[in-house]
Amino acid sequence: MLYERTEDERLVEATVHRALQDLAGSVGADRTAESAAHQVGERLVGLGLFHADDSEGLMRSMRVVQIVARESGRACLAFPILEGLAAETVMGRAPRLRPSLSDCGVGELTISTVMEGQAAPIYVAGRLQGIARVVPFADRARRLIVPVRQGDGRDSSSIAVIDMRAAGIHIHPRVSVESDYPVFDVALNDVRPLSSINTIEDGTPAAMLFRLTSSLLATAEIAGASATALEMTRQYMLTRTQFGRPLGANQALKHVLANNYVRLETMTAAAEYAAMFLEADPRGAPLAVLSAKHYASRVGKLLAEDMLQLHGAIGYTQEYALQRFMRRILRLCATHGTPSTLTDQLFGQLEAASELH
Amino acid sequence: MDFLLTPEQRAFRQRLRDWLAANLPENWRDGHYVRELDETEHARYQRAWEKKLHAAGYAGLHWPAQYGGKGLSIVEHFLFGEETGRVAAPEGINTIGRELVGGVLLYAGSESQKRTLLPRIAACDDVWCQGFSEPNSGSDLASLRTRGVEHQGKWRINGQKIWTSYAQHADMCLLLARTSDEERQQRGLTLFAMPMKAPGVTRRSIAQLNGQADLNEVFLDGVELGEEAAIGPVGEGWSVAGAVLNIERATTRFYRQARYLNELRHATNLAIGRGGALDASMRQRVATSLAELTVFRALNVKFVSRIANGERIGPESSVLKQIWSHFHQNVTDVCAELLGDDHWLPRADDVEASRFLPVYLHTRAETIFAGTSEVQNNIIAERLLGMPR
């Protein structure tokens, strides 16, 4: 039943974990160099993680993709794995979009943004107008996937694939809480997209699936980054001694660690559960996916803050690795669906909630 | 959730859903009585409900058939919990029997004990209470001092227990007593099946913060038990209880998540009906609770899956206890904010709003009983995270 891990899932988890941890070690301090990003991209493609046309492959499974996102959080590389995965996962279910990627080279970035709570670009007469906000690595991406509105519609109902070298595109940098993860606003002025779709192959609205997938993967990545932050803290509490004993011998401190272990286990289970729903029943999945992201956005931030507190001053330095994971968690908690932006959608699920299970 | 179930499990769930729709007891609506009941009537009502469930084939679902069960799996047990919680059905009076003693007997009981005691639990012929905590041994349960001395093939029990739920209605008690002195306190404890009407057993009710008196002190003055009353190996009661408690923490009262959702929906709809649309802040509070209850379900499903796949549940069950107790407190906080005066000071004839204050008061005990939140955190920190004791 249910959570029984398949052999494929175990294999993916172990392989991706090893590959990303190796990369994190070899890339080292120079995490945003072009060569580092290229290394990461090459390795991920080599693992089969970015094959949009692999219709029978492992990356068709939301459960597997969720595992990859979690491992990506555990490694915390300066590379838009989540955004690329979200784009590839949706396009893998939309054969009409695949030719748009056919000339993407190995290591060339496909990125995406969900436009959470903000007005998506408008698609009128075959052209896009507006701003795609909070787009990671836009300065070096080849393709951008973005939800778009049709005509004067209020909500985004389609997704579009954009060639980042097309005329009419201007990028504007944003300041990010995660300073080595560059984020931009992309202004679109009369841009012709490579393609767009309203629904994927089984009739599910494309924009809905894309948003849910992004939220799911963000949840999984928060859980992964949180797992590393907690393990780092656990080790610190066992080895750091003060007043003649390890920090972890103090009940006040170990209880903070325990509370956050509960949060971590719960958000990990929530991501796994949401992945199962999204795979088996996308239209029935919003409650599971949005709840998972809502919860992770709230408690991920609290976990990051507590892990810093448990470290004391050393945790507050750039040199100590905790701050990378904290920044990653904070950025992901603030994007791809937050307690504020998800409130109305979740509230709307209340009546149906007892019937959805 | 249909995709998670087999066709047989889906059919089971639908049959149960239909049966509940047709058989919820009279004078019961939205998780509570619609008229006042005194304590004796309450006990009779709850026992009758459990007998009705048994007669309909919904007792002992995952127990072996030869012991009065239905031979189904933990999944059906989980579905039963969810469906009864969804409609906030009565909780019954024999939770200790069904969900703790049953597990203990299946884990460590003799064949004779299983064949004698389990069918009576399933039929609610015997209501059980739990004699573990003592006035000086709560969180530090291993320090308990109720003593069992063996003499001429019988056990003589002396001591006192406290916080014994439903002792005034119970037929039997799962008693933990010290039967030898060992270097480690946890050794030398033995579990017994003790009849509550045995000579030497007296009790006194404890008036509680919520106005009820379900809890009791139980006094044991030279109570004599036959040697067949010991459950599991003599002196190994702690490890037996501990192993079962881990499982029970993960599988007891599966109705919780669905029942809390019932409470949240009820309070929300009541508030909207009485005061109009909710403001943004209140909608956010409700949405937060809904998210918490959904991820609680995810955790339930994960634990059920592990058990269904043959895994043993250990101290990680403490994670579940932390989640359900704190999330329920969060739900009742939201219900209180939704209903305002109608929550804290309901009119005497306001049957619907009157549901919520007793629930709130009960939740204040939920982070205390079955191991306080602080004890759970110690378990998590020390046994799962390796922190020093």
C-alpha cells in the first residue's frame, strides 16, 4: 500500500544523492561560476533527469521527481534544479511542447517561474506582453516556461515556452535573500513564444499542473534543505561542549531540536503524499499539494531560524555552511505558494476536504 | 484517496459509510449529545454504541478471527477510524480495551488469555481501564511502587494508581506492578489483567477541569490474582508495554484527523451562518488549520503503510503524538476565534455551539496524557536523534 518505495525510487534517491553531494563538494566555494553551473547541468542531464521526451522514463513519475527535488535541497547547489524539473515534468506530459526544446544543448538551462499572486503576462494575437517575475538564472537561461493569461482573463490558464534570446526580452535583476542564486524580472514586450498549451495530454489544465508541480517540488526541496540543516545542527549539538557537557545534554536545546524533527518528518511525509496524489489524480491533488506547501512554507522558516539559534554565533557566519541552507529555505518558503497566497485556494477546499480522501 | 485502496478496501469503506449514515444513534449530532446525559446514562449510551458496532461486524477488525476479530488489516482499521471520525460518531467507552489491551494480548498474551479476553473486548462485554500512573510516578513511570508479591501460586497486589480513565465503568484493569527489585527500574515490572470487582479494589473519582469525572484514583489493598492473570513474562512488563505503546501511539484513534476536520468545518460554517463571510485574517487561520490536518493525514497514511508493509514502529510514533495533540489544540483555538462568545459562553439552548467548549477543554489534557509533549520530545531527542540523556 501507499508508501512502499519501489526499487526504482530507491535507486534514483541513492544515485542522485551521491551525484549531487559529489557536485556540491567539487564545486566548492565558487558556486556561481559559469563552469560550475555547466558541470551541474551536464551531470544532471547525464543522469537522465532532464529528458522531456522520455515518455516512459522515471522522470514521468511525480514520486521520483519529488525525490530528486528533495535531494537537490539536501545538496543546496546554486543551480535552478527545481525550476528546470518543474518545466521538464510538465512538458514531458505535453508532446506539443517538446519540439521547443529540441535545439537546447546539454547544460543549457530551461527555467520557469510560477508568478505566484502576481499578474501573469498576457498572450494576445500570438504575442506576449507583461513581466515574468522572480525568474532564476534568467541571465544565462535558454528557455523560459511561464504561465500566461489569455486576452483579458484574470487567471493564467496556459503556459508558454519562450526563447530567452528572442527580441523584446529585457531582464532586470532583483535582490535575493539567497545572494548566490540570481533572480530576475523578465520584461516581455511583444514577444512571440515558441509554443503554448492550455491542456496536457490527459486534458488537465497545463497552468494548474505546472503550479501544483512547482509547489510540490518546492516543498520537497525545503524538506531536503531542512534535513541537511537539522543534521548539521544535530552533529553540532553532540560535539560542541560548554559548561563541561555537550550542548545536546541540555533539555531546553534538545527539545527545540526534537520539535523541528517533528516538523521535518511531517513536511517530508506531506511532500510524498502530495506527489502520490499529483501523479494519480492531478485534479484531486490541490488540497494535498497546497497543504504541503502551506505547511512547509510556515514551518521551514521556523526550522531554519531554530537551527541558527541552536548554533549560536558560529551559525551566523558566512564561512559556516548553515547560512546557505537557511537562505535556500527562506527563499523557497517565500515563493511557489506561501501561506498568504494560498489562503483563498485552501479555504475553498474546506467543504470538499472530507470527501476528497 | 481511491487510488490508494484496493477494490475490496473501497467497498469496505462504502459499506461502512452507508451503515453509519443509517445507524448513528438517536440524540447524537455533530459529535455530541443533543440533550443532557448524566454520567451513568453517558456510559450506558457509549457501551450500547460499541455493542452495536460489534453486532454489525465493525469490532476487532484487524484481530485474528480465532480471537473474535475479523482478520482484516491495519488498512481497514484505519478506514474505520476515518469514517467514524468524518461523521464525529460516538467514541465509545472501551478505547483502552480495544486499542491498548488488545495489542498487549496479541503481542504477549497466552493462548488462553487471547481466546478468553479478546472476544469479550471486541463485544464490549468487558470494558478495560489502564492502571499505570501513580501519584509519585507519572512521567517517570518506571519508578512506580505498586507491588505484586507471589505467594502460594497467587499474586497479592498492594498500591495505588491515579488518572485511571473510566475506572468507575470498567470491568477489567491492565495493571502494571513491580514484582521484583532490579538495578534498572524498568526491569522487574509485570503486567496483570485485574478484575475491577476483585476484593480489595476501591476507587475514587477525580473532578476534572472540564467538569467531567472520568478519571479516578484506584486503591489496591491486598488484591489477590491468580498466576494466570500475569500477561507476558514476569518481570518483562515494561518492555511489553513499551513495544505495544509505540504501535498504539501510531494506530490509536485513527478517527482523530477526520474528526478534527469535522470540528473545523462545523465551526466555520456555524460562524459564517451567524456572522456572514469571514475576514481575511480568519480565513487564513482556517486555511492554516486545514493545511495542518491534511499533512497530519499524510503522516497517518505513511505510518499505516509502514505497518501494512510489515515494518515495526518504534519511538518515531512520538512524532505522531506531538502532531495530533498540538494540531488539535490549534483547531480548537481557531474554533474559539470563529465563534467568540458563542464558544466560551454559549446559550443554554445553543446545542450546536455548545459542542466546542468541552472539546477545547479536553485538548488541554491531550498534550499531557499518553506521555506529555515534553516526554515525547525527550524520546525523540534521545532515541531518534542520539542526544545524551
